[in-house]
Amino acid sequence: MAGPTTAPVTGPDTRSETETLARAVGVTRRYGNVLALDDLSLDIRSGELVGLLGPNGAGKSTLINLFVGLRRPTSGRVELLGGSPTDPARRLGIGVTPQETGLPPTLRVREVVDFVAAHFPRSVERGALLERFGLSGLERRQIGGLSGGQKRRLAVALAFVGDPRMVFLDEPTTGLDVEARRSLWEAIRHFHTEGGTVVLTSHYLEEVEALAERVVVVGQGRVLADGTTAQIRDITGIRRVTLTSESLPELAGVLSAERDGSRIHLLTTDADALVRDLVRADVPFSGLEIRPTSLEEAFLTITARESPTA
């Protein structure tokens, strides 16, 4: 082989008409009696950074496996870069980091990078790639001698080695400490600002909130919500009211209350009415803050609505 050369549940969709790089249309996927995806449709457009959220078993990894050609749908249609995901020529335009990777422990870092790069017509220069992912100076290190965090950063770096148009990252920062996670965020942002398209799953909702421009919530094998981070936060119609007070009376419309020292956090569907009730009750308070729910709070509310036990 020749060596490489170096090189809708929310509001209306306001995204510009751009090229669709990955598409699922009415996709169902079964594993025996288990329905992993249920008539799911989703488009990923060029230049997007999409966070794919869902509880365990929601179908996130199955959807990624369909997009990258590792699985076939039971029914429906999946497209990648204008063709079939099973076409090797289409897959040359993408990079993938699965949830779990197993790299040969006796190979050196440079050997693994060069081996993967050799499968692509163009590749990112090895030194630049390793520097971007905080692996400089480890070229001669055997994989078995890397720390868990270094192995994970290498696995993510390999998704970018082929100078892809699009990358799929399934739980990319699992096992990383805070510093390494934020360093990896910067590498992903760098790829995106240069025009790359990213689809990532993560159980760290602050990671999705920090990176993604578009959030897709999946549950029970279906798309439950799809929109910007702000749209997903607003979909529940819940607001967080935070204030400082010694005590509060019983208040109508309060969904939950939590005290953190002198600060009290209230969740409500009508923040204006709640504040009026506080004033009418002559409750002494200070430091009033009203904001939308966090992405985590919205995610838990959206998925709870679809839970079989909800």
C-alpha cells in the first residue's frame, strides 16, 4: 500500500441549507427481540458540531455504528457522504473513535499512527497530530507503557489522522482527568473551526454544553428533542430561581427546592408568578437570580417523560 501524503421537538430549524454529510431515514435496528432504533430519522450537515445525548441503551452507539458502516439497519436508509456507509471510498472521508479501543500493547505510538495514516490518501503530519492531542515526545513509547489517559487521547487522535471531513466520537473523554478533558475539547474545537463536522456522544453533559452547537436527545431508539443548546434547555419550560433567604413558606408552582448553604434553588414553570408570591408573602430575600434550566436538568426532564415508568 502506498504511503499517504501529508495534508424536531424544539422551535423552527434556522440552520442554513448546507450539504448533508450523514442521514438516517426511518431507520429501525433490532438485535433479536431488542429494538435499538425505532423509525429514527436524522440529518447531520456539513460544519455542525452535534452532541448526541441519551441514557444507556437509548441507541446512540447503534446510530453511530450505522453511520460509519459497522452495522446495517434492519429497515430504513442510512447515507454517508452522499453514498452508502458500507462503501470504503465513503469511509475514507471520516474518522471514528469508538467507546472502547484495543491497541496492540507492543507497538509504538508512531507505528500505530503511521499504520492508520497509511490507509488514507492524505494524512495529518504525525508530529502536528501528536502535539495537538498532548502526546508529543511519546512517539517511541510502546502502547502498553502509556497511561490510561494517554491511550484514550491516542485513540481520539487516530480519528483525525486521515484528514477527515467528519468525525464520530463515542464517549471521547471517558477516563480523562479535568485538564486532559479540556485539552481534548480544544483539539475538537480546532478541527471544527477549520470546517470539520463532529458528532459526539458523552455522559458528561457539561462537555456537550461546552462543545456542541446542536444537541440531539435520543431515548427509546427515537429522537426526543433536536435543537440548539438554548432550545433544548427551554423545551421543558422550567426556570431555576435562586435566592438567599432564611426560610421560605409553601409556594405554589415549585417543582423542587434545594438548599446550598444560605442559597435556595427552586425549579418552577412560572418564575414571574413565584417572585410575585414571594413579595406578597413579605418574604425577606436577596441575590435573586432567574435562569433557564441547565442542559442536565432539561435532559433529565425530557428523558423522564419517555421513561416506561414515567
